[in-house]
Amino acid sequence: MNVYMFTEGNEVNAMSGNYRTVKVMDIDFFNTSMNAFLKHIVYPDLANGNRSFIVTANPEFVIETRDHPEFKKVVQSADYVLADGVGIVNAAVLMGHPLPERVSGIDVMYRMLDHASKNGYSVFFLGASEDSNKKAVENAGKEWPGLKVAGRHDGYFDPADESIVDMVVDSKPDIVLVALGMQRQEKWIADNIGRFDKGVFMGVGGSFDVLSGKAQRAPKIWIRLQLEWLYRLIQEPRRIKRVMRVFEFMLLHTPVLKHLMRMFGYSTTKPRGKS
Ligand code: UDP
């Protein structure tokens, strides 16, 4: 894999420092801005017919990797892990290795769809409920006219059912967006990417639900105030357990408090209670 130094034009600050990745809780985050990532990685990968696996991870996701070693291995097998959360960016700053900005998965997905429609790349949409998947594909076609849809399928299938992956492989997609929820989608990609000759693969969580209009994205002001997690919690109160993991992540990266957390058996690398 190449090491990209993003130092041209107005992208001088696209990569901070001379390191390619920044480690947060055993996960190597790719040290890039959104624009640099698209321009220097995704677009060339598409043009060259490369195969790549992109993970977008937020604090909750990282805690999940700590508590599930198998999942951690899956994430560590990805080509690029992006910092999809201000919590990750803030933690990197506190560790003295700042990342340039948050690179949100849904925005990467939108930019890829835009690029695909302009350059004739085909996209497979895998995941979400049948209604949401269908509507997301319809809306994508309206938003980006001419978008080539390699195929689509809802996300409620048995992972052991080979016919689904056969269908995706046969459609020869340039981009595969997988919306099966955290863990399931990354595992699906890691298990199946070897069957494809080319393709940019990315887990996109609840993004099809936003594209279909089934779910609302937080208004910009909430995002700017770093409160997107609270907005999602208000929309879906059942996420409370997941939000607790965001607090755990924050405490584990707060000076002074992190030592207290360790005394209570919380670790940044080992499953809870095993430090
Ligand atoms: N989903 C799916 N198959 C499943 C479980 C979930 O396709 O077996 C979809 C679900 O319909 C939703 C997305 O995966 O569209 C997960 O959304 P969530 O907000 O939970 O994403 P996460 O935060 O886990 O990435």
C-alpha cells in the first residue's frame, strides 16, 4: 500500500504529521481529511479497479472492538479506518497525534455516489429493510441521475446463504455499500471481499435509512455542537445502552479520569473487567 503525503495546494493540513495512521484503542485510524481521502484513495482505487475495505468508526464502535476480539480482528483487517466521530478526533488530539477532522461515513457515501454517477461506476446497495433499501435506491437515482445501480437487496438474510453474495459478485459492482449495522456489515465484507476482483467496500450503518427518508440526520447545529449522539438518542431512546459506551470512551480519554477508570477495571485495549 502506498503512503500518501497530502501536501499539495490547499491540502497542506490534510494530513497532520508524518504518520500514516493514529492508534486509538488498538485501532489504526487513517490520518486524512475527507477531501484527501476521496481524491488520493477512493477515486484512484475506483479508477484502477482496486479492491479496498473501508471502515468508519466512532467511539461506540471502538469500545465494541475492545470487547469483542473477533470484531477487532475484522476491523484491523480493513484497508482504511476513518474517524467517524468527534470523540475519536478529540482523543487523537489528547494523545498528541491529532487527526485533521472527522470523516463521516454518510458523507463519504454521498460523495462516492456523486463520483460514481459522474464517472459511470456501478453501486450495489446491500442492507436495511426492503422498504428502506428500495426507497434509498430510488432517491439515490433521483439525486444523482444516471447512477448505475449494479443491484440491491435488503439486509435481512441468513449470512450463511451463499446466494446473496453470489448475486453481489455476479453484478460486478465498483462500489458495495453494506448497511447491516455495526459488526454484521464489517464481518460480511471481511468474509466475502476475497470473492471479488475489484470494488470499494464500505459499511454504512443506518445511512440507507437516512437516504430513504426513514430516519433523519441531526441538524447541522447539533453536529457542530458535537451532539449528534444526543439527537440520535432522542429519536431512538432504545440506543441508551449504546450511548453509555460513548461516555465510557470519553472518560477513558480524559486526563486524570482515565486513571480512575483503570482502577475500576476499564481498559482501552482489553475487554471490560480483564485489564
Ligand atoms: N440491518 C439489516 N440487517 C440486520 C440488522 C440491521 O439490514 O440484520 C439494518 C437496519 O435496518 C438499519 C441498519 O442495518 O438500516 C443499522 O442501523 P443502525 O442505526 O443500528 O446502525 P449502526 O449504528 O449499528 O451502524
